[in-house]
Amino acid sequence: MQVLDHLDKLKIFSAVAERGTINGAARELALSQPAITRAIQTLEQAVGFKLFHRDRNGMHLTEGGRILHATGARVLAEVMDATTKGAHAQEEMAGNLTIGTYESLAEYLWPEFLLQVQKDFPRLNVSLKTNSQNGHLADLSAGLLDLLVDAEPRAHAGLTLWPLYSDRFSFYSQKKIELTPDSASGLSLLWVRGVFDESNLTLEQHLSQGGYRFQREYTFDSFATVKRMAAKGLGVAILPQRLAEKDGELHRIRARGLKEGFGPHRIYATVSPRKENDPRVKTLVGLLKKQLS
């Protein structure tokens, strides 16, 4: 049985892989559960190997399934992009592009950016996808992302980095306070661990060098969440200045013994070689730079 005879099953396969259940894929695609099951079984027969491990928690990709999903998802994305571009062949800024991003950027970047894209390029459909940094890099290498907006990325073979802007981390709180190593011992810290600046110093290293130890720590995976918690008065937050100072909800705090802003923190556009010469990607990066300048 030839797999090329069953390319229509790739969409169903991808839906199951991404939803993790037959039920989830059925709801997304408006198909019955038996139809989903038959499609997966047919595709497994065509490729000659199992695509999923099945257990009470759902459907989990096998190693072969992961390889097929990476390729299949890219094929589906490229077909959708080509279809949109083909329908508007005379327009350079047409098609579908996916940008990898983080929740923290949503508050001050994406709303204005997407509104501008809608206004200037009505035939261009831009989708945003959130993930971990490692997940984003894997998707970028696999061709599932056209562009990644990343903070302090490390050099990765085969990827191109274009600088967008530089920011700094600082302390912020709901109220104006004086922060010293002594006063910190009675306060709560709100932060995201493992973040580093352009000198490869982590926030943890900056705090250690300044002699700062807090009474308790609340760790989150998003600076947007840290900001919301600080605005509720839960503690002192370490935040990128651009995010923290939007809307004027928080006060910046000078911390005795620590350098202002912990050091520069840079944001880059990261692209794969297959997309770095795409005029649409270049245009969007230019728009990002303009909005962030």
C-alpha cells in the first residue's frame, strides 16, 4: 500500500498527534471517532509502522510517528501557504506564516503588530505559536515555524539571528520601597528562573553576587504571569523593563549593590536558511523592528 495514496490522512494524523486523543481530533475536524480511527489504521498500514502508543491517557507518538508528524505538518503548512499565495499570485505579501513567540511578548508586541499586518497585508495570514525555547527551536529546524522571536538565543547551527531590540531586567513592585539585602530577607520574590543576559549571567547569579536572599520565592514560567502577580501585591518581581513599565501599574525599584537593570537582555528574530530570503519574512522582521524601536 503506497503512502502517497493516503496523503489526505495526514491532516487527521496531525490532529491526533497535536490533540493527543481521538476525541479531541474528532471535535477539531468534525469527524466521527470511528472515522478518525480508520484513517490512522489505514495510514499505519501504508507506512508500515505504528504511529502511536495507545494507553488510558491518550495517544502518544512513536519515534517513527514523530518523524512523520514533523514532515507531515510541514507539508500541510506549505500546501496551505501555497494555496493562499496561488490565489493571490500577483501579491508578494500573501500566504500563511507562523511565528513562534512567548506569552510575555503578547502584552506589548503582538496586538499592535497583528493589527498593522491586517491593515498593510490583508492577504497574509499570520499565526502565533507559543512553546518552550527548545520546542520552538525544534519546530524551526523542522520547518514548522517561519520565524521565531526569541530572547537571548544561543547560536544554533543552520539558524540566522537578526537583532530586534535590547531590554533590561529590573526589580518592580506594586508599591515604592527601598530594596537592600537586609530588607529582601523579609520579602517575597516573583521571577522566572534560568533567564540570562547578554553576558551569560543568570538572574540567580546577579542576585547571589549582590547578596540577595528573599524570605520566599514564587517561580513562574511566564513574565506576563509574574507581572500580574506583582500588580496584586504578592511580592517583588524581576521583569523586563519594556513589559513591566507598560500601563504604569508597577514601580521600578533600585536595589542596593546590584547594577542597574542586571545587564542588557536582547530580543532576536531567528529564522532557518529556507526562510531567510523569503521577502515576506524580511518584511515582517522590518515591521517588528519598527514597532520595537
